[in-house]
Amino acid sequence: MALGVTKKEKIDGLAESAGVSLAASAWKRLRRSPVFLIGAVIIGIFVVLSLLSPWLAPHNPSDPMLIGQVVKARNEIPPPQPGHPLGGDLQGRDFFSRLLVGSQQTLVVGVGATLIGLTGGLILGTLAGAIGGWVDSVVMRIVDVMLSLPSLLLAFSIAAMFAKPSQFTVILAVAIVQIPVFARLLRGSMLAQRHSDHVLAATALGVKRGSIVFRHMLPNSLSPVIVQSTLVLATAIIEAAALSFLGLGNPDDRIPEWGQMLGDVQNVFDTHPQLAAWPAVCIIIVALGFTLMGETLREALDPKNRR
Amino acid sequence: MALLEVRDLTVVFQRRGEEPFRAVDGVSFDVEPGQTVGLVGESGCGKSVTSLAIMGLLPKRGAKVTGTVKYDGTDLLKLSDKEMRDRRGRDLGMVFQDPLSSLNPVVPIGLQVTEVLERHRGMPRKEAMIEAKDLLDKVGIPDPNRRLKEYPHQLSGGMRQRALIAIALACRPKLLIADEPTTALDVTIQAQILTLMKELVQDLGTALVMITHDLGVVAGLCDEVNVLYGGKVVEKAMRHKLFAEPRHPYTHGLLASIPRLDAAPGEKLTPIKGSVADNIPWAQGCAFAPRCPNALDVCVQVTPAEEDQLGRLLRCHNPVVPGTPAAEEVPV
């Protein structure tokens, strides 16, 4: 950007310095990034569909309305037909409706797990980064232990601890796995803030310790954490799907969920691959959308890319 | 009684498994109300550490501070953390070197000014905002109402430093410590900031401790000057006396290394040879001796004592004789 600055960019730069906040200047850069737009469109469609799915779905996703067409002995399932564009599943339920309503669970699990993980990570990271000393050591050793285990294995173990698996246990298992990621990230940037000039300046003004942490250190440390949370959303969706696939998800199959739909059709994959392919493709596209958005967000907020 | 009395201030940095390092070694000086006192020296001479020690901003672990720092009769070094926090910003203000990094990048200027007012003067936010506007006005920031809502990166360098000065003076501290406040600014802005500080100090009767490596700043602002070398004051005198007649070879060398308007064309500057790395410990003699053009044998054997010479404190075995021209030229 130093070389070959176009006139347009120069003018934009002037406009920026004349009264636009950091977030606004990042937004300006994002708006021009096609990758971000693709990610945003995917996420936008996904969110709208999942919110409206109860009304958009043509049939009740738990109603075995096509059960007459299922022939267990000959391994036959209802084929695509008028009113049922993707046919039915092994229990004769409308596959398209299940796919559509399944997005809701994915959204709830992804957002829920990320929010809980973020909250936990913020608390631990703030404790470690702001207090330091032995608190820092203890928190960070716990985080190290958690990070040393493969995340899926850890989520699997946590989910398996619950006697009655449910949607909530899936969210919790995925969330706990994300806590150390956030905690370590926040602690790192809090430490950098602790030795920054403006924190020293605030200390020199006699600002109270609480205000220094919450007004001066935390807000300046948040941007990597916020970016990370969009990336974690993708991971959370995949891990939640994996847990459901492995049978640790919500056992109630009246509420469809993509990972669980995948798991249910393991035995018939060679004869009816489309039953696995559709939810798999949905998971991949949604996870990709969050990743694209997160990566471009990180680039836009990276101070190295700033003027 | 002086407003600030620093006596034998010593700061020793100690890391496990390493030799302790005396960054400040028995520094003493007084600041009267309304007076401007300069601490001058090159990088690493202990001037910033002195200011941090006075403000109580050195880390608890690793830095041992001894001596006394009396402010209005109370020893600041003996105060608890909480008492010291209450005083910082209210009784003692500080202006730092880099105005951009010393302001919180994500908080608008207005809130950064009102934060101090709310903290120390218990003002409600609304009232503090009006006061903040007056403060920005007073330090010469045009259109203060708009600037209050802006973020530090939207202000120019000079304006940022003005804002920092406004924040430091918000609670009318009786003592202001300025740690190289003009280093990050270009020369014209430097002049504006120095004029501003001079005016404010006169108007408010604030005592000012000016920390700088720039003798030009000292000449324009300070009443009394302390020249630091290797953590000790090597020469202390009133400004006119020091500039007219530097006695310590270090002070003499510093002045000789400044370009002069009345120098003959083509005349070379006279640097002080060597660097701070050549210092010997004060315990073995004079820290400056290895770089000193006047060094004698005694200089590397006996620590020079502080001597009072007609209102000038001098720490030297073989001071420069008054009237000596700049030290001999060093081949580079």
C-alpha cells in the first residue's frame, strides 16, 4: 500500500482520518473483498433459512409420511417425487424438510457452543492476563493440558460423561473444548497490553485497577478474540456434527440434525449415498462460509494491514 | 520547604542470577512550586527511571527503590499502593514521550480526559465533559467539541501531545513530570508544545520536572538543570550558569557537540568519544573517566565526591577550567 497508492485510496485515507472509527475502516476494506462477500452471503442465507425453516419446510420433518414406500427387505427408500424433491429417508420422512430444519440445530449448537466457549475463555484469559503471577501460571497450565489433547477426543470424552445425551450436552462438550483456545489468545494480547505505553500512562493517572483492566486492557485485546470466534463457529459446527455422527448427540431423532442424519445412514451409504452427501455438503458449505468470513475479518482488522 | 525533595534516590534492578544494576545511584534534587527543573543526559543515564521511581511506577519485583521522595512533606516511597494511586493524576501528573501510544486507541479522547476527572474529582460524567472541553480549549486544541468524540488516531501528533498534557493537568497537579514530551514531534510542533507547557506552568504555578536529552529544550524551559551520567548527578546548576560555564567535562562535551549558529562554516561538531557501554562502575572511580578528555589517574581509582562550588554541585576530580573552548577534536 506504501507504493503505488492510487488517488482514490488517498482520498479514502483522508476521509478515514477525518472522522471514521477503526471498525468503519475495517468495514470499508471488507466491503471490497469478494471472499468476505461470499462468506457473508453463505452465512446470511444459512441464518435466514434456519430461522425460517419451520415455515419454509414443506412437511413435518418427523412425520413418516412415506413409510409405505420403504421396503426394508429390498433396501428401498422413497425416491424423489412431486412434493418431495429429495425423496424420503430410511424412516420415510421427507428428506428435504429434514435437511432444512436440521440447519436450525446446527446454528443453535454452533452459536451456543461458541458463546459459552467465548465467555469461559474471556473469564480465564482476563484472570490470567490481568492478575498474572501464580493465577496466570495455574490457569495457563490447565489450558496447556486441555490443548495437549486432540480437541475432538476431548469433546468426545466430555460428551460421553453425561448419562443422558441431549442437545445441551453437545453444546457444552464442544464449548469446553473451545475455552482454552480463547483463553490463551486473550491472555497473550492482555500481556502485551499490560506493558503498553497507554496502560502505563493510565496507571500514571491513578486510574483504578479495575478500570485499567476493563477499560484499557480488555477492549484493546478483544479483536483477535472476536475474529477467532468466527473461525471457532466453523469448528464448533463440525465438531457438533461429529459428536452426533458418533451417537453422542441428541438421541431424539424427531429433531433432525445434520451430523445425526449422517450417522443414521452409515449402513446404507453404498446403496443410498445421497442420504449422506446432502447433510455433508451442507456442513461443509456452512463451515466454509464461517471460515471465509473469519479469515477476511482477521486480515481486515490486522494492524499490519492498516495504513 | 520544597514541593518535591528527592534525596539519595537509588534504583537497583536485580534479576535472579545476574549482577544487580544500579540504574539510579543516589540522585538528589529539589523542585520548588512553579519551578522547572531539568534532568538531562543521554540514553541509559537513568533519567526516565528516576521519573518512574518518583511516580511509583516501577515494577515491584526486580526493582529496588531506596532513598526518599518527599512530596509536600510525605515520603511517596512509603505510601501504600492505594494511597499512591490516589495521588497519581491528582497531585502528580506525568506526560510521556510518545503521544500516540500513550493514549488508549479504542477510547475517544473525551472519555480519556473525563476518566481522570471522575476518578479524582468525583465529577459526574456530564460535568466532566464540560470541564474536558475547557481543558482541550486551554491546551489549544481547536474545535474541542468535535475532538472530544474522536479517537487518538484521528488527531495529529501535536494535538495528541496537547491532549495528553490536558489529561495530565486535568486535576491541577502541583507537580508535573514530563518525560521527553517533545521527542516524537517535529521541530515546529516541539516549539509549540514547549511554549504551551511554559505558559501552563506559569499560569497554574505547577512545578515541572523536565526530562530530556535535548539541551535546546533545557535552555528554553528549565530554571535549574541536573546533568545525569551513569545514574548520578554529575553537575547541577542554574540554567544560565550551566550554559555559560559548564564545568563537568561531560556537560562541556554535551554543549560542544551541539551545532552553533556562530560556528565557522565547515567546522566539525565535537562528539563525546566512546559510548555509555564504556562506563566503569562508580565504586571504582568516575563512570565517565574512560570517555573523559580530562581524565587523570585518580579518576579511575577514587569515586569523585559531590562538591558545592558557589551554588553549583559538581562531581569531578578535574573539572574544565572556565573559558576553555570545546574539547579537542576527536578523529572519527
